[in-house]
Amino acid sequence: MKIGILSDSHFKSDYTKEVIDLLKEKGCQYLIHAGDLCIEKNLELLVESKLPYVSVFGNNDMNLVAVSNKYVIKQEPYYFKIKDITFKLMHMPYHLSPDSNIVIFGHTHIFECEYKNNTLFINPGEVCAREKPHIECALLEINENEYIISHYFKDINKNNYEKEEYKYER
């Protein structure tokens, strides 16, 4: 199973589309957005991907409450399952307890992945290239005995994404 993870799109719908296209090209079957979509266009892009998706409100998403009934956007922390894997999704890293298999968060604009106490913690970094001149996302591959996290990042002035890969035994 492959899951595309993104966060902190802010007002960069062009970057959001680029990242979704990259994740789809890499074979993702689901999309998870960890908040700060900021504009409805970013939610529309999730829908237009034709993939199952979920997102949460970030601290800059209060204007999206008015359109939330049209999209899959939840209050944080949001718990859900894909197949037999439990997830906790949030924007703000306030609920980083190991109470699900995978904890996904955003807000810091910094890529992180760590496996501790039988829980995988992932922050995909920032789509918006606000804190640094990089567009970022992550692809989580869940296999029977391992997690493989691919961190994709690209300088905004270049054409190709670079990749770092992390593996953890489940």
C-alpha cells in the first residue's frame, strides 16, 4: 500500500498540484493532507486527483470551515483506518502520543520521520516553500514487515525532485 502525504500548501495551489501529480506518478493509492490548505483550490486538487483522501484543518484554515461539507476535511486529531493500519492525523504537533500505528502531522514545515514505541511519526515538510526554497512531500509504503518512507524535495528553481529513503521494520 502506498500513501502520499503532504502538508502546508498555504496559497501555493500550483505546487500542490505538482506534488499530487508526483505522488500519483510514484503509485500512491491514497492522499493525506496534514493541514494549512488555506484556499479551497487545494481541496479541489485533492478531489480532482480521483484518489481517496483525507485532510485536517490547520491553524490557517478557518476560512475553509464554510466549505467543509463539500470536502473530506476533519478536526484534529483525526483517527482513521486504512485496511488494518490505524492513523492519527493532525496539523499541530500537540498529540504526538503513540496511540495508533502511524501519526502524521504538519505545521513545523520540517520533514521528520521516526519510528518509536511501535509508532511511525511523519511530518512531510512543506509544499509551499515558505521556510526554505524547497517543495516537499512524502510517500509512505506499507509492506507486511516494513515501512518505507520516501521524502521527495525539489528546489523551486530546478526541475527534478531528489529523494531520501528511510526504512523501518514493523
